[in-house]
Amino acid sequence: MRVSHSASPYKKLAIIGFILASFFLLSLRLYRHLIPLFENFVTRLNTSGFAEYYPFFLPWLIGLLIVNTFMYIFPKQNRLSRLIIISVFCFFLLRYIWWRILFSVNKETAVNFLFSCLLILIEIALIVSPLWQFILTLNLKTRIPQAEKVSVAVKEGVYNPSVDIFIPSYNEPVEVIKRTIVACQAIEYEPKKVYLLDDGNRDYVRRLCEELNCGYITRENRLHAKAGNLNNALQKTSGDLIVVFDADFVPTTDFLRETVGFFQDSQLALLQTYQSFYSPDPICRNLGIDNLLPTEVDIFSRYYQRIRDSINTAICYGSSFVVRRKHLERIGGFVCGTLSEDYHTGIRLVAEGYKVIYLEKSLSAGLSAENCFGHIRQRKRWARGTIQTLFIPENPLRVKGLRWWQRLAHLEGIFQWFLSPIRLILLLLPLTYTLFQIVPIRATLEELIYFLFPLYFVQISIFSWLNFRSRSVLMSEVYNLVTAIPVSLEIIQTLINPFQSIFKVTPKGIKQDGYYFNWRLASPLIFFFILNLINLHTVSRRRELFTGVIDFNLIVFWNIYNLAILAWAIAALVEKPKPDVYQWLDVNFPVVFQSEGVSYRGVVTKMCEIGAEIVFNTTLKPTAGGRLLFTNNGLSLEVKKITPLEKHETFKLIFSDLSLTQYRQLIKMLFCQPNQWQPKNTPGELTMLWLLTKSLFTVFWDVIRFKLTQKKI
């Protein structure tokens, strides 16, 4: 079977409909044969062997067999494999919803019926968003082949428009700003100018720009924050294209060669590129699994943006994008008055008939939020900025110029933020059984096996495969729970007063000497944990409460699941030490270290702007400083200090002050190589379960060991 790339949406829906109808008819036929077994399952199970009743597990086993077979055959997926797997998911989803609405609603009392309807609505709300995303993946496209074609004209000098590179800045440390300026200047494209847009009006930043020969633009006020800063620079420059990098982002040397060629299309207004991050997100870092997982926002660049681009609804997210000056000026510049000027500017451009597209190629990398406080502040800003969309002229649900499916995509993006308060309700629902004897679902173990298990395990199996291994289900739950309470409060405040909050920059370049537990963020989660723990104890002692109404095992599982997610979320709020403001990158550079007339060969395994970690190939080790020579590019750096470390006979080197030429070489080698930022793949769900469970003990032990070490010192 082959699905044409040019197939119409109606043809694709017809194919899905045919597959779903076939599955439904087969399931209905099977179900009719199973009714006698279904009614007497428990009685017969007590008197006969379990093998006689394997048909109850058939939907579960068949579903897992189909999806895992196709995921194994197509590890990189294509339209056919996505079509089959999504059809299987939709089939199990429809049969589950059919059962939930018709057979599992508790109608014994008005209160039970009300809570039953509430729970069904919550389940539908949690399913609608991923279902919409899954369907959109059927039309997924990639622009990487197109990038290779359009870049030819740029490389041959046929198409080389002038480019202004804007680096908006407010309060970032000078080390972060310097790194970004030098990286932007290292981009291999001739007609470009780099400007630092300093909204802090700092003299030392002005002097840094003079030293680096970088343009410097400031203004007397900070009206409209980042959007106002960009619009101010727009009036003082003249390049045909504008590139924007946040002050902590570093581009690769081929950034403009890979992006400028797209603008040969005169209707193209904005091109957003993939955003990678050279530092781990704080939640993964605190749990000690940052070397094994993608960052939290990787799923947005690798999955959500590609989905949106497939229906011409790509989002501009503030950094690493290219915009055509002429089209930007025609809409009045960057949209002001909101916390998401990037998102709303993209909406206005599309509404005016211009194109906003997405290139899923990693051409830059930035700093993740460096602690959970910054992570939460960033998410709250994004939540408020997105919901502000409902109160401004750029509201995609009302603005003229958008098609219905584009409005629907924007609505789904806005709706996702409202899932945070819904998840909090799910933490409390198990308590309704024991505290108020409210039972919002009638279900036996057999029904759960037959209807719930197939949907649950199929969804878990296909989730990371469909999002290109950028996120696992369990890790999504941890991320969502860490942010759920502050984001929920921010949503409520935004609905009451949309424009009360001011723009707050996410803190970057933070140093932390010891462990720190964020009690302010953790205390509500601890409260929920205690409630669920008490409820689990109560349930175990009042098992008779659930006889004939709801299966006892479902309540226990629900409670234990809540407790596990809460425990992982609480552990993620134990901030690890960060001894300096620099980012030590994992590298593999062959080097020669010369000290006291002797040469030692080795490999640099970690490195930043001030030093490196090295493993020597010889048993003889240096004891004094010297000179470090990189054999791959000839860079030579003076080492003023060398210190042995505990692990694997590794030594830490501290560099002497670098010249500007050496610094430029170092930044280019560390951060700017083409194809440098390759995404990681998330582990499978079982592996993820093991990693998260192990992290609880690891975090606890690391804190104790650190405290003991501090006492000795």
C-alpha cells in the first residue's frame, strides 16, 4: 500500500475511516462472542484455568503487537506507518469513549452522575490535544531538502541580500553576551552586520562592543521591553533581512548560508529555525539524567513546530529566526503590548498574506533556564503571553486572513496551557472515593482490561515514536506537574487581568555553591503527596467500599501513580550546585600538553571558555602548568593551573587569560561547528521508569554526601 504525498485531506480521512470501520466491525463481532465470558469472568476464573479467558486480553495484545511491529519496521517512520499506527490509536480511543459514556457512568445519585460527567470531560480534554496532533502528523513535511536547494544560490553568490543581526539584551552577564557576539561574527556570510541592542544601557557592555567591533544600539527608555528594543533597532538599521538571537544563543557558522536562500520567495516573511540548547534543563539536571535525555523544549522544535508547519501555522519563538525587513515594516514592526511579541508578530504576518515557515535544522544553541525558579518564570511568561492572544487584535480566532484549520491549530496551542489545572484535579479525584464516597466511574477489572488497558498502553507505546523520540510519557508527567500549580495560578491571574504582568527576563549565568531545596515550589506538591499517601492508606483499610462499584485495583493504581509522579517532581526541585557561570560541554578533542619540556598526549573530554578536563594517554602525568595544543585546528592555549580530579584519572586545566584571537578560535571550535548540535533520543518508557526511580535515591545520596564533604572541609 502506498499513500501519495499529494493525497487530499478528504482522501486521507476516507482511508482512516475505512480502517477504523474495519477495526470496529471486527471488534464488535469479537465482543458479541465474549459477552458470556464477560459476565461470568470472575466466577469461572476461580474454578478454571486462566488460559481459557485469554480473549479478554486480545485487544490489548493485538494493539501492542501491531504498533510495536510497525515501529520496529519503520524506526524513522513514514506516512504509511503513521497512518496505520494512528488508525489503531483512534480505534482504541473510540471504543474506550463508547464504553465510558454508555456503560461506566455512575447514575446512582446526582452527585455521582455529576462527577462522572466531569471525569469524562477531563479525559476528553486530555485526549483531544494529542489526537489533533497525531492526525496532523499524517501531513508532516521536512524543509531540509529544500534548504539544500535554495542554499546553492547563496553559496555561489547569486543571492546575497544584506543582513542585520540583532542581539537584544537587558541584564545578562558579560560572559554570556561576549560569547554570543563572537559567535554571530563567526557566521560565514559577507554582507552582514552584528548589533548588540542594550536595553540596560550599560557602559561596560558598550566598551565590550567597541573591543569586539560590534554595533551598539541603546535607547533612553525600556518601553514595550524586547519588542520595543527590536523596533528601536529597526529604525536605525537598513539590512534587507533581520536575524534575531537572544543574548544567550550562539549560531553555527553556516546559519545564514542555510536560511537566507529561502527568501528568494518574495512572499516569505519569516523563517524560524530549530532551537537546541547547550545546557541541560534544570529538571533533568537536578534528577541527574541530563546526559541521557533531550531538553524539555526539544519536543517543541522536533515535533510541535513540524506539525504546525505542515498546515502553515509555524510559530516564531523569539530567537534564531530570520525576518524580511520590508514585510515587517508593512505590519508596523514587532507587535508590542504583550509578553509574546514573537508569536503575535508571526500571526500578524500570516494574516496579512505572508508566509511564516519552519526549518527543522539545528543551526543555533542557547542556555536553558539554569534553575527551577527560572524555568517556572519562563513558563509563566509563555502561558500569560499565549493567553493574552485572546485579548489583542492579533487574536487568531478572530483576526481576518487565517483559514479555519490555522485557527484550530492556534486554539489547540492556547488550550494546552489550560491542561495544568486539569492535571491538578486528577491529583485530588482519588480522594473523593474515601472522603465523600463519590464514585465517578463504575468499572470492573475485566472491563478495565478490555477497554482501558489497550488504549493506555498503545498510547504509551506510540507517544515517543510519533514525537521523534523527543519526550517520554513519564517525563512529560514530571515536567507538567512541576509547573502545574504556578502556571495554573498565572492562567487565573491572566484571565482576570491580562496585562498586569511585566516582561521579566529569565535569569542566565547563575552560580550556586551548594544544594538548595525550593520550598516555595515544593510545598504544594508535598501537600498533594501527603493527601494521596493518606488516601492510599485509607483505601487499603476500606476495601469493601468499592465492592460492586469500581475495581479496588484501579484506585490503588491511581494513588500509586500520583505518588510516584509527585515524588519525582519534588526531587526535581532539589537544585544541584553550579560552581561557576560557564557551561562545561562534553567534547572529544585530541590534544598535546607541553609542560616542563615534556609532551603528554591526551583527550579533552569537557571544556568551556576558562578551562578543560583532560584524560592523558600515558601513565606519566604532568604536575605543573604549560601549553595545551589542539591537534585538529592548531589552537594553542597557555595553562596556568592543573589539578587532578577523583574520577578516571582526569585532570582539570585552567587557562591563562586568552587573547581576543584565541577567544574567537575557542568559541568557534566549541559552539559554532556545522551539524554540531545533534538531538538526543529519549529512552523507552520502562528505561525511563527505572531512571526516574533511581534518581530518587541518587538525589538523596548526593545531598548527604555533599553535606558530609562540607563538614570535613
